[in-house]
Amino acid sequence: MSGMTLEGLSKQLRKIDFCMLCTNGGSGTITARPMSNNGDVEYNGDSWFFSYEDTRKVAEISRDAGVTLTFTAPPSLLGKPGIFIAIRGEAHLVREKSEFEDHWVSGLDRWFPDGTDTVGLVLIKVSAESIEYWDGEENGRVSLTALDPVAESSVE
């Protein structure tokens, strides 16, 4: 069975709104919290999240940019198991308003009432380094390098 490609995983990720963003909380602890990607997942492995600057997650990313994102999709109505996706990557804090506008969707007004003019707004860009997935029929890993994604998969 052939492994899933980065493009195939990106399509799956766009269907899953919420994930858990896991950061290094310090002293050997991992901190996790739900985040919405608003379907903003690019084929190159980047995920985008809005936050307020003065949060613990932003402080943790400032100290250690290594993060993990975990996504879960429920089983389909036809009985096919859901998919589990774990992304290990590096987080970057983006503060340019032009980037805010590129990634803004209207549903974000719920959390950020002044839109891209919200004081203290920051954009978290997570660039995937590796993606692992399990869908009940196959599992695999997509490793990303600066030049080219390489897929490995296996059926267990």
C-alpha cells in the first residue's frame, strides 16, 4: 500500500478545525491547549494560528520553538476509521500585519474583536519537520526537508 503524500495530508488537515498545540512548559513538562487552524494549512506543511502576545504558549515558544500539533478526525459515516495526525515542527512568531491579513478569516472575530487591529495580536506559524499519521488501515511518516518531502509508510 502506498503512503500518503504531503498533499494528501494537507487535504485531511483542512477538514479538521481544532488541534492540540503542545509546547515545552519547562522543567520537563509538556503543555497542551486546543487551537483552531481555520482550515489554513498549506501544501508545504505550514499551519497558522492566531493568539494574544501575552499568553503562556507564546512565552514557551519564545523559549523553545519545538512544538507538536495533534489532530484527530472522527470515523466516517461509512465506517472507515478516522485519522490521527501528529506534526512535529518549529513555531515562529509573526507580528507583521500584512501576514495577519493573509491568514484572517471572519470567524476569528469571536476571539479577536478588533480583527487584525487587535492590540497584542500575534500569528503562530508552525513549520512541519515530520508528520506521522494513522488511519486504521495504514500508518506512515512524511519527513520534510528544505528541498523535498520524502514519504515512508507501513501497514501494521
